[in-house]
Amino acid sequence: MASTYLTRTQSTGNRTTFTFSAWVKRSGFGTQHLITCGASSTYMTQFQFNSADQLQFYNNDNGTTMHLQSNRVFRDTNAWYHIMLRFDTTQSTTNDRIRFYVNGEQVTSFATQSQPTQNADNTQFNYNGVAVDIGRRHHDNSDYFNGSMSHVNFCDGQSYAPTSFGETDTTTGEWKAKTSPSVTYGNNGFFILKDGNGITDQSGEGNDFTLGGGTLTDLKDNPDNTFATMNPLDNYYFDSTFVNGNTTVETGTSKFSYNTSTLGVTTGKFYWEVKVASLPSNTGFIGIASQTATATGNTLGENTSDYAIYSYNGNIYNNNSNSSYGNSFTANDIIGVALDCTNNKLYFSKNGVWQNSGVPTSGSTGTGAVSIDGASTTNIGAYFPAVGDWTGTNTLTFQFNFGNGYFGTTAISSAGTNASNNGIFEYDVPTGYTALSTKGLNL
């Protein structure tokens, strides 16, 4: 959550050499701090995404500054980034004193690069009595990190390469986390958020953190299995607000259109749930889209290969027409969506009851299904979970559970069964269906 941060007070350590490594998934843009130290703007050190979404390290020691700012920007809200800061002022080569790494690769292109002098020891890291915060800027309680973090490591007195914390998967070629790195942590070193939301230090140094504010949520989403969220980059026409890690969509009051998810599908069988948290106008649509919105007023179900169930009457909307299907739904109802791209069928449930007597396991027979176009024939060759509105005067709120087991910040009340064991849902997942995640896509 965007008001959550962790904190601990440091003891005396090595102020010339340290390493910070973390896996992060952003949910929003602009200035967000990963780790900071210092009680004032005169004496402070910070490692962050800046207002332009560049990676930035900044240190101020009463006017003596260090400052690195990448040219590269980081705006992918679906990706887990492995972000590393390698600080070692004992290096004789100037540009080796502060180094950034992303997904195992060194960042070499900088908009600003003001390196420290050799053997400089004036950062606030490892300074006795100074607090270190993860997830916000300490000295003015601002610029909270908006997203998720995992496998957060800090090594006091050591300069480590990214291969100490990550490695290339021999099958996929992707950079992945080493869950038990073989490193020396030192006096202020720590390893937290290793498994879920644990902030007890796993390094053996006993440097536990405390929750300074907000709420830590233990999600299934992790660097090894990225779950879909709603996509804040696909929001030009709808102007919605995204919260709770982009799993909650609050529609605008001056426009109406639809929003789509970060992950799309071309084949396979997938299940997700949408809770209608607020529906003042009873004009909500839940379904799938085969393209992004093209205009304000381009409603979900208006396009040829878009399909949605309408809250007002339970009808299915497609190609700007509608047909009778199920029951109406309203606030607090949970709509389950089973998308069978193998057989080109779509099913909707309301509070666990499949509408139109649907049987998502009926395969090509499609008992009670909505027949859909093959994904390969659609505008962009894939289907994306989507929600929409048909009025620009009220705020509708949709909460998605793609398998993390939460609607907004509230854990689901009664976990259903899941044959694939991939995701946690309110209701039973039909046999053969899985969560919309990177592992689910590769089943």
C-alpha cells in the first residue's frame, strides 16, 4: 500500500561499502523511495524512482552531494524488476564507486552522474543511531513506494555483483531470484520479505524491521509468478483511478469507457473474480476486451470481439447489441469469469452460481456459454479482462481477485478449491482452469 513503510535504527557499520538488492513491482508512477536514511534534507541518503520514473541515488552531506540518475525510465506495472545499488568508494575507477543494476545488467547510461571521491564515507547508511526506512523518504515522511517488494537484502561492508542475488534460468533465459543468497551481511545487514510479508531478519544478524505505518499484505504475486492486475497505462479515455496494487478500479465521473488488464490470453482456460464494491448508477460491465478503448463513450461490449455482462439486467453485450443471459448484479456481488480460449467459450457466475446454467467444464459443447471469436481473429490477437461503465456521472468501483486472495485490502472470506493450486479465490475454480499469471500462462 502507498502508506506502508518499514523502519529500523542502524548501529555503526561500514560507510564506504555496502550493497542493496530488492525485487520490486511498481503500481504507480512518480517519486517513490525504495530505501532512505537521514533525519533532514541536509543530511540524507536516498535510493528511489524519481518524478520522471528514472532510477536515482542521491546523497547530501551538508552540501557535499553524490547524485546518479539513469536515462532509462521504469514504467512497466506488470514486471518485477531486480534493482541493485552497489556502493564502494574504495574503488580507484571513479564510475565504479556507485553502480546500478537492473535484472542483472549494469546501468551505464546516466542523465546525471556525480560520483563520490575515493574513500568517501559520508552517506547516512550504516551511521550509528540513524533510522533506515524502506518504502518512503524518512526525513519528511513522504514519497511512499506504491507497489510490492520481495527478497530485500542489504549487505554492510560488502560490494556484491548481481549474480550474488540472481541468476539466469537455464530453461526460460529469464533473470530470477536466488532465494538463499550466499553473502556476508555485516553489522547492519538484513534479508527481509523473503517469504511473503515477513520483516523478521533472515540474514542471521537479527536486524529485524518494524512496520512504521500502513499494512503489509502477503500476496501470491512474486518474482517467480507475476499475477495480472488492471493496467493504469490503458486509461486515456476512461480516466479511472487505480489503487490496491492496481487491483481496484474506480471509474471517473466525467467520462465513460473501459479498462483492461496487464496480461492477455490467446489460448488456455482462466478464471478470475470481480467484486462490485460500488455501483450507484447500476451501469457496470464486466467481461473481456480484444482491444483497448478508442474513444470516450466506447463502452465494453460495443466492439466486435468484446463481451460483457451488464449489471442492470444480466444481458450479454457484444458488437453493440445485447442478448438475454443471466441475472442482474449490484454492489457486493462477486462475478466469476471463466474464459475458455481453447474452445472459444465464456462463462459468468454470480456469487458462485454459474449463470444461464453454464458448465465451464463442458468443453466444445459449451453448455450455457457465451460463444466468442477465436482470440487469433480479434483486433490484437488476445483477450484481456476488462470492466466498464455506461455513465460519466457516478464513480463505480470494481475489485479484482486474479488469484492473490484479496478484494481490495480484504482477504476473501471462504477460499474455494483450485485444481491447479495456482491462486486463491472466493469460489471453486472449475477443473482445468487456472489463475491469470505467468505460471498460469505456461501450464
